[in-house]
Amino acid sequence: MRKNIVAGNWKMNTTLPEGQQLAKDVCQAVAEQDNLKCDVVLGVPFTHLCAVKAIIGDKLHLAAQNCADHDHGAYTGEVSAPMVASTGADYVILGHSERRGYYNETIETLRTKVDLALAAGLNVIFCCGESLEQRRAGTHFDIIRDEIVGSLFHLTPEQFTHIVIAYEPIWAIGTGETATAEQAQEIHAFIRQLLTSQYGNTLADDTTILYGGSCKPSNAAELFALPDIDGGLIGGASLKAADFLGIITAF
């Protein structure tokens, strides 16, 4: 069955003590809610994984923000999928536009990372999305199709049950801009139809697709009410427990 998920992506923010406090605040805020209608995932820096896992236990889910494209070896400074899994994390975020843009991660690189993450027992939050220039040129559907097909469509249906897709219009990340509800639903419906064409209706209907572009408490309810939007991948608003809770309770 399709899950509602609100995932926080802390990016390169918080020292370890700050991250521990934020995790405690979020955990407490969530614990005070009755009848939550979504899973909550914290996507934290590598340095925080073990400490945050000790705080959240099984109450929330834990994600790394990336993993290496090798599972071991002489790759100084890299963190492999098995290393991530050994911390107690159950998700990894792959393909974020900042990784694609700043670190030149390609469709082929991400295909390898997806395979290694799944082999390590992790669930993948796979990001896709277009730039402002690509949207203005009318190629946004092609970009999203290429990213999903190229990195994910070699997977078996069973493997794909461990994939969550996050649509992130790059022009709306950290800018305060947000795709309109109609724009977001249009892309999410396109993604679901793309999955239907490859894997059939049942798997497509069961796949969680998140919106990730300046989602905040003031617009979360409108977005989450749309038929093909199953939650959010939250950046800046996940760094304040009260704002993050406002999005979590928008369902």
C-alpha cells in the first residue's frame, strides 16, 4: 500500500549537538500527536546518523543524504551503502539536484548507487526534477522521464517496492517559490503514469511520490490533498521542529 511520508532533509546544517537537540525536539513533538497519518523520516548528515538513531529509536525513520557508488575500498572520504545501513538508517536520499548539479552525479552513477543501496537493505528516496530553463523550454517531462527511466527502470518490481520518488522542481528549492498545486499534481500524475507503463497499475498506485520544493506549513495541506502527492521532502522547514510538525500534521 502507498505510504504517506514526510521526510526532512537537513542538508549540510547543524553541528552534532544541534542535530541531537533537533532530533529530540522533533521526536517529542511527534510523540505528542494522536493518530498521525504519515511516516516521518529524518535525513541527517553522515556524522549524525548513529547519534540520531539512538534518540529516535523506532519512533521515526532515519535517512542518509547520500551514499558512495562503491561498497568498499580505497575511496577516501566516501561512505558506502553498507556503512549507512550499519548505523540503523533505513533510507538513503539519492539524486538530489544539489548532488547532480554540484557533484556531477549522472544518471549512470545514480543507477549504481540505487543498486548498492537496495543490496544493503536500504529504501531509496530518489529525487528527480527540472531547472527553470528546462521548464521554460518545455522539456521538463523529458528530463524527468530520462532521470527515472535511466536510473530506476532496470529494477525488478520487487526491488521497486523499496523506491520512493521525490519530485523537486529545482527552481523552487530554497527559493521560496513553490510549484502551483496544479503544476505539482501534473508532474506527479505524469510520474505515476510512467510507472504504470513500466510496472503496471498496482505497483504505480502503491509507489509513494513526494513533493520537494519549498513545501511549508502554509501550503502543505493543499499539496497533500492532491491525489498523486503522498507527502514531502522538506529542506529548510525541517530545521525547525515546529515548522516540520506543521507539515507532518497537514495530512
